Amino acid sequence: MAKVGVADTAFARYDMGKAAIEELKRGASVRIERYTVPGVKDLPVASKKLIEEMGCDIVIALGMPGPEEIDKQCAHEASLGIIHAQLLTNKHIIEVFVHEDEAADDKELVKLADARTREHARNVLKLLFNPKALEKEAGTGQRQGFADAGPARI
């Protein structure tokens, strides 16, 4: 049975880990290992530990950077770390960040975080069980958390 790692943060203002786990359980029979860390810069090592020490086949890394410039810098550094962890482990780590300034208010932030998390959780399952489904979506302008953009038209 496939094992999915869920790395999330206490800094987030919405329980993205819970939403991801609900969606993963809804979509497939998988074992789930959750690892919660303080903030986004802790996600790379959490993801790597989920793969190397806890035997996960894939990880979804969930974070909610704040609206300040330093938060954006920390998110960028975390992204680089996540990419590095993928290369070191040769496993997918699906990064799901929801920046607080993407939403006008808390209601919109919760809606966005929930939708983006759930859509990426479904992407995790596609990568594990049906990668051809993603191939069919290539070039279709998929946008997790927002309306899809659709393919470019000439």
C-alpha cells in the first residue's frame, strides 16, 4: 500500500494538513504519515524525513507564508529546500503554499487554502496511481485554488 507524507506548519492560519488527509482518504486507500513543523523553512527537512525515515512514497508539503516581504523570502528559501530534497530523494514533494496576501479576508483565505490543498492532494494521488491523468491535463491551464485559466488561444 502506498504511503503519503503530509508535512504542514503551525504558522498556517488554516489546518491544511487536515484538509489534505481528508482528501487523500476520500480518493484512495493509502497510509498517511503527518509531520507538523513550526514554519515553511522547516518543510524541506520534514519532507525528507517523511521519505527517508518514515518510508513515504510521496509528500505533500503545506505552508502559509505571511504577507510581509520577509515571508515571501522565507517561502522562496523553503521552495529551494523542497526542490533540493526532491533531488536528494528522487521522490515528488508537492509544494502547496497559500500566501496570506492572495486573499482579501479570512473567509477568502480559508476557501483558497482548502481548495488548493484538496486539488493538490488529488494531484498527489494522480502521481501515485494514474500519472497518465496528469498527462491529459498538460497545457490546459490548471490553477489550484482558483478557476482554471484554460489553454492559450491564438
